[in-house]
Amino acid sequence: MEKNNLGNVVTIAVTSTLCVVVISMVGAMLIGLFDNDISNDKIFEAITPAFQTIIGGFIGLITGIKLGHDDNDN
């Protein structure tokens, strides 16, 4: 597999994984928000750090792939 195609495949895999993770976290948050047994403050305390870590990690990975791809083109 050519290096150009490998970067595209990895970018698509990371992006699709990020979409699945974000959709599932939003779904979990919505379920928790409408559950009467769970305090809404506790939901945000639990999900916010995990959400920020996952989003930051994936965005960093996609940016690193893009920067590496641009360096190889020059």
C-alpha cells in the first residue's frame, strides 16, 4: 500500500471511530439526563473529562497524520 493511501485509510478509520465515540457519549448523556434517579450534575462531572480526553486525543492524531502527510509531500 502506498504511503499516501495509508494516511488516507488511517484518517478515515480514526474519523469514523471518533464519530462513533461521540455519538455513543452523547447518547449516554441524553439517557442519563432524562433518568429521574440520576442527578444531572453527576452526569457532567463524569462525562466531561472523558469527552475532552477522547476528542483531544483523536484531534491530535488526525493533526499529526495531516502534518506528517504534508511533510512527505515537500
